[in-house]
Amino acid sequence: MDEQVGGSIAWDNLTAQELRKEANDPKSKLPSLFERQWVVTMGTPVPCFNCKGLEKSLNLFKQKLKVMAENKCNYQLKGKYNGVYGYNNADLTNKKAQKLIKEHPRGIELFSALPPDLQKIVDDKKEAEQRAYEDGIEKYNENVIADRQVQKESERKAEKYKEEQNNLKLSAQNAKKADERKARDAEKSAKLARIEARKIDEIEERERKKADKAARISKQKAKERKLREKEKAGKAARVKAQKAKGIEAKEKWDALNAAKRTRASAQKESERKAREELIANKPTDESRRKIALSKEQDDLEEKRKTRLVQLLSWDKKRLVKKAKALNITSTGTAEELAKRVHKKEQ
């Protein structure tokens, strides 16, 4: 693409593809130049370089440039005034520009480009204003120099008076600072004394709390020790009672076994005599029935006694559970419970 044509970029030769490529190159200045020319020409924000409508927007831009070239307008509005009072560079003509100069208070200040004759008038006016300004500045400088000399003398006297006042003020401030320093030292000493006293109080309070805590711990330990000793003594008593109960149950069991053996011996002796009686004298049916009934009753009594001894050997917890199962009263001692359970089972 031709970079320069007549001192400006040849926008007619620019394609959408080239513009998109330049827009993606961070070193290229073409996008910023295009953006400025677009705003001046179209009076709207620049289109998106990567959008599909870039080709159409670029064609409209070229057509506007062509129309502007054909109109050959010698005026060009500044960027910030493009669109003022409805006038913009896209359709601006010499007549419209001259009309705008008359309508707007700023007049030719709205334009960045003017016809050569008008531009010469503006430049001459600026040059005259500059010369008048420089002459005024020179006269002003002479007056300023004289005023400054007078002012310097006044400032010197004022400075001397101010120095004297500052010395007096400094002396007063030094005296005040000395008094304040003494007061601060006294306050600091008092503060240190209060801090020290507070530390002593805190130490005493910590010691008192420590002693109270040690006393509470000691009292709690003594209480726990007594409770353990009491539990130990109770457990020993329960074990001893359980052992005694077991010994008693064993003695009853042994007595029951001895009685059982005695009854067994007596039964055998009775049976022996019965057999001898059968051999010697043939018994009747009634006598045989009585013998069988007597034996059955003896067996039943033996079972009852055995069951009672067994129940007496149970602990109370087991007896209470058995009593609840039989739906009888579960209060009282273990022996009473055993007897009630035994009676209910018969």
C-alpha cells in the first residue's frame, strides 16, 4: 500500500484486510491515524477493526472522502467542534463554514484549517496582539522592578522586626518547654510508681489465686481419696458377703446332698424290704400302688429342695429378673426373692 500521497495517506487504496492486519500490529501507527481521519470525516466513533461490517464501513468512508474532495472546502472544523450547530467536516462547504463563523460566538476559532487569505488575516492579527503583549510586558516589568525594590526594603524591616519577635517568643517557648519537661518527668515518675504498685498487686493476686487453686485441688483429692476408700470398703464388704452367701449356699447344698444320700439309702432299704416282702408274701395291687406313690412324692420333694438351693445361690439381680418374668413382687432381700420365686414355680 502506498504510504504517502501528496503529504497524506492514500485512504482510497486501503483495504479492509490491510487495515485489520495493521490494527493487530502494536507498532503500527496507521490505526490511530485512521481513527482521527474517520472522526473528522464521518463524525461518528470508529468501527470495529475485527468485525464483519468493516468492509462496508470502509467503502462509506472512501465515498465521503471523495465527496469532500469534489467540494474542495478550504475550511476544516477542529475535532472537538465537529458537529457543532449541525455542521461537520463530512458535508462542510465554504458557504456553510462562512455561515457558521457568523452564527457561532467563537467564529474562526472553531476551525483548524482556513482559506489562505483569511488565514493571513488571522496570523497578522495574532502577530499584532503578540507585539502589543510584549510591549506591555516590558513596561510591566519596569514597574514590577521598582515595586520589588520598595517591597524588599519593607520586607527587610519586617524581617528584622519578626526576628526580634521570634527571639522573644523563642525565650518564652524555652521557658515553657523547661516547665513542661519538669512536669513530664514528674508525671513519668508517678506513672512508673503506679505501674510498679500495680505489678506488685498483680503478683500478690496471682499468688493468692495459686494458693486457692492448690487448696481446692488438695480438698478435691482428699474427697476423691475418701470416696475411693469408701467404694473399696463397700466392694470388699460386698465380696465378703457374696463369699459368705456362697459358703452358706454350699453348706445347704452339701446338707441337701447328704439328706439326699440318706433318703436314697432309706429308699433302697425300703425297696429291698419291699422286694423281700414280695418274695415272702405276694403283695396286692393296693400295696404296690402305695409304694409307687411314696417313691414319686419323695422324688418331687427332692426336686423342690434342689431348686430352692439353686435359687438361693443366685445373685439379687438375676432373682429380680426372674421375679419380673413370673409377674411377682421383686422387692426384699435375695433370700426372700428366692423363696417367692420357688413358691411361684411349684
